[in-house]
Amino acid sequence: MVANALSNKSLDVRAKQLLCLVSCPLNSNGLGGGFRPRQLRRLTASSNRISMSYATDLIVTIRDSDKYPYFERPDFLDELDDVANEALSKNTVEGYLASLLIFHQLCEEMVRLLLKDGQFFVQLSVFPAEISFPEKKRLMFGQLIEELKSTISFEGKEDFIEKCMELNRHRTDIVHHLTKRSSLTDLETQLLKVKELYDEVYKLFDDAHDWFRVCFKDFRKDVFIDYKINEIEA
């Protein structure tokens, strides 16, 4: 059922919220086991108000698509992509290593953005409950992948994660066994595989990120259209 729902980009907003809870049900403490939130505060009979700054920030964000999760330096990332492809075409050791490093770093940026997409999706789904995700800036690639595994499901998630992990395995093998290579041709063969994986990762990322943005726009028009900031802050 979830898989079928994910393939529909016009998924009803209520189905999206159900998808969120099915993918990570709340336990008796109100915490989703896989999302690792810092806190989740629900409205109670004794307190009918949520954090005004939290609510205001969320509503302002969902109403402006330019504020949705995004790459902070997209132009520079495009430049790096061009540099990596140019370096790969040089057929030199330094070119192969440069392209490997860049492809790996760009994959890491994609993982980070999909992680932010998933966290924003959860915040929209449980509103007016409040849930916060502390930013973890120093996570290694493998740790980022584990974080992504714990987020909401999305189309192509398993393939995306597996191909990222495979690319990372190639990076580890090349870096730690560089001097054991028998020829430059051997290194070239492996880098061409890395390039192939990178292209597949980007396609899966692009589809998933696009799906999330469609979901965010649906939340905006189906749920948050009725919220008035001045009434919340009153």
C-alpha cells in the first residue's frame, strides 16, 4: 500500500500524513523510534498553545517554496560536477582521484538534502504537534546514510541508499589500495563504474527531491492554507 502511494505524485495530503505515521509510528511517549527527534510536544487539554516561533517559522516556510530544503550553494556544486567530469576525462591518476573525491562529496550533499526533506515532511505531517531535529554537521558518510535510513519512506529510497553505499565502497577500496594497483587501466575501469553509480544516484535523488517538493506544495494548499499567522501570534 505504501509503495503504491509513493508512486502517485498527487498523493492526498491525509494519505501523506498516514504514510508518515506508518513509516515511523509514535510510541507511548509520543516519540517516533526511527526519527530520533530532540522532542515532540503535542497539544493537551491543559495547553492549547504551541510554540509561537516554531509555528510561525513553519507556516512562513511552507508558504514560500524558495524556503523549502535546498542546496545552499547550487552553482558551486554544478561547477564541481563539471570539474569532476573534466578531471575524469584526463585519464591521469590525479584526475581519477580528483573526480572520485568530488563525486563522493556531491553524493554526500544529496544525502544531506534528502534527510532535510524527510525531516521537513515529518514536521508538516505532525503539525500542530512540535518536533525538532538537531543539526548534525560532523557526521561521516556512513552515519549520514544511517540517518537517512531512519527517515520517512520515499520512492527509490532503497536503491538510492544502496548505490550510495556501493559508491562509498569503491572510494574506500581505491583510496586504501591505490599503491596495489597493477596498472592505470585498472584504476580507470573502477572510476568509470564510480561515474556510472554517481549518475544513477543523481537521477534517484532528483526524482525523490521533486516528489518531496510536490508533497510540500500539497501540504501548503490542503492544510496550511487556513492558518493565519496573526491569529497564532495573538
